[in-house]
Amino acid sequence: MNTQDAIVNRTMHIKEQVAALESSIVAAEELFIAGRVTYLDIITAQKGLIEAQVSDVDINKEKMLNQVVLYKALGGGWQ
């Protein structure tokens, strides 16, 4: 497995994690309205979502840097 494949793999996992955490926020809000959880549970779910989104941004940055390194390695116009 090369670096690009690993990045794509991680990207897919992070996207799935983000989607799951978005659903958990909706569920936590519904449970809060029903009086079954505290607002702290909603904030905790939101914190997890933000961390996953930051990971997504980091992976995108890594993907772009990997492309630049490849471009440079192939002699891509650098002087």
C-alpha cells in the first residue's frame, strides 16, 4: 500500500466518523429535549465532531503535501 492509498483509506474512515458524529449530535439533542440527557452530552458530541472535522482537514493537508512532494520528485518545474 502506498502513501496515497493510505491517505484515501483514512479519508474514507474520517468521513464515516464525521457522519456518525453528526447523527449522534441529532440524537443527543432529541434526548435532551426529552429530558433524558444533560446539555453536557450535547457539547461532548459536538466536541467529538469538531475533532473529527479537524482530522479531516489534516488529512486533506497531508494529501496535498503528498502531491507536492510527488510533483517535486518528478522534476515538476522546480528550479
